[in-house]
Amino acid sequence: MNDRSWRSALSSLTRSDDEVAARRQAETSGRLGGTPVTSLPDRCRATLCGTLRSVTVEPAATSCTIEAELYDGSGTVRLRWIGRSAIAGIEPGRQIKVTGTVSHCSGGTRVIYNPSYELLPLRA
């Protein structure tokens, strides 16, 4: 075993479970045609693939908003569907592919409003 192979094997043994899961998620996202969240400039149209970590409904006096956090292994983006109180299949743990214009809010949070979406098979 050469020095490079040895380092690679040692590195894989010392990675945390979170690092391994993030790497797998990033590889899956790329394979499905997603752009890494961390590489997105402001006000660009992009396609992202990842897992929904959380989904909440924010009631308002005039209309509801569904907000979800999408994680692709490199980072997160908030998805907001305005005027919706429910969307079938949009639930935590679901794999999804979204397309929309990325905005940056205060604090560096990335947001896509009313993205088009495709629900992916549970084992994409």
C-alpha cells in the first residue's frame, strides 16, 4: 500500500458519521443534476437536489406560506411556497429536485420563492 492509499484509508476511518452522510448527499445531488448550494451566487436561476430537513406552515392573515429547509450535503437553502397551506409529498426526509431563482436574505440565508419541484424516489 503506497503512502497516498494509506492516507486515504486512514482518512475514511476517522471521518464522522455526519461527514460521511454529507459526502453521500452531495454525490447524490450532483448525480441528479443539482448545483451545490455553497456555489450559488445571488439572484441566479438554479436546480438543486437534496433532502428536506424540515417543513413548516406559517399561517398569516391573508395567506399561508410553506417553508422547507433543503440540504444537499454542501449547505442549506430555504424553500418558500407562498399562498399554500399544504403540498402533497413535501415532508421531512423527502428527496426533492427544485428549480428557481436564489435570493440571499440578511444573515446569508439562501431562499427560493415558489420553486418548481419534482419529488424524487425515496432511494435516489
